[in-house]
Amino acid sequence: MTNERQRHLVRSLSLAGGAALVLTMTGAFDTDTEPFHHRLIYWLIIMGTASVWGQLCQRLLARSIEITRRPWLHMVALTAIVAAPMCLFVWAATGLFFDGELYPVATLARLAMPVVTVTAAMCSLIVLLGQATPIQTHASTDAEKPPKFIERLPPRLRRARLIAVQAEDHYLRVHTDHGSDLILMRLSDALEELEGLEGAQTHRSWWVAKDAVQDASRGDGRATLTLDGDVSAPVSRRYAKALREAGWY
């Protein structure tokens, strides 16, 4: 797991812990008759499991460019995928935790709406936070071990300095100081294999090496980075603030 994904998971678990505390203090969904510590443990288990499962589902959905271009569709899809198994998990966990046995299957219908409601709120936060945070890659301390992505380049470019990676349909255009070429790969997969080079996703279709940035300009409310080799890379509005605060421009 990359450092960036670890940070996303930690942040998601922190949100889950906060939500568990609120649900415990309010005695949500008829749990107020249980002792405080008992229901706190219950909600931590439920929300922690939902958080981890939500992050896994988010990774699967992030591979679909068409969905990630539409945040509200992304939220609905993520909620649907997360909620169905969580209904079964909550049904089993609630019965075993509070009564030591499984509830009748008929209680699934009663649990479904509360589970979907809480899941929708959590998934909305996951999507909104993910939309605002670009995936960043970090320079490796091991000079002898190049990033895995480099091995995918044509032989003539493997010793070149990487400037940017641009998604074009199902291909990636790799910009280097020795020219460019196309490789068959998804940007979401490339972002994982680019760990070891300092850079960031500046747009849904672009990854840029930080040391390749020469200048930045603005027009129509959007920023454009001028890179080595006279390459121009767009900065999407959703990533602009995070990249600006990180000193990219």
C-alpha cells in the first residue's frame, strides 16, 4: 500500500471513529439501553468495518474514469456496493453482539434503511475527500531500485527523465526528455507504480513530475503547468488548492 493510500485509510478510519462516538453518545438506532462502553465497542466495530470495506470498494470504482468524472454517480454507486454486504454484516454482528445469537432473517428489512442511511453519509465523505486530494508520489531513497513503472517503458526511454504521464483513452502517453511514446495501461495503475518519483496527479488524466515544472499560468479560472520539453499539463479545479498549498505553483 502506498503512503498516499495509507493516509486515505487513516483519515477514513478517523472519520469512522468520530462517527462511532457520535452514534454512541446519541444512542442511535435503539442502542441507548445498552451501557456506554458496550455500545461504543459495537459502533467502533461497525463503523471501522464499513470504513475499510468502503476504501476497498472506492479503489475498485476509481478504476472507472466515467464514474469518477461524475461525483454524485460515484457516491450512489459506492453506496450501493458498500451497503449490500454491510446490511448482512450489521444484521449478524448486532444479533451476536447484543443477544449472542443471530436475529431472524426478517429483521434484515428493518435494518436496511438505517444501514443505507449511515453508509450513504460515509461514502459521500469518502468521495468528496478523495475528489479534493490528488494522489501524490514520493521520491525513493533507494537509487538502485527504479520505480516499477519505468520497466514498462520502451527500451529507448528507460534511461530518460520522466516529465509527465497523460491518459489517452486506454493508453498512456509518456512524456520524457528523450521524446514520448504510448503504452497500454490505465492511469490508476500507473499512479501506484510511479511511487519512487516525486510527482502528483494534477488532473484526472495527468501525472506530472514535480521537478519538470517550469512555470504556471492561469486562464478561465484554471491553472496550466508548463513543463520541460514544452509540455503543458492542466490542473483541475478540484486539485488546485491542494497542489498550490504543496508549493507546486
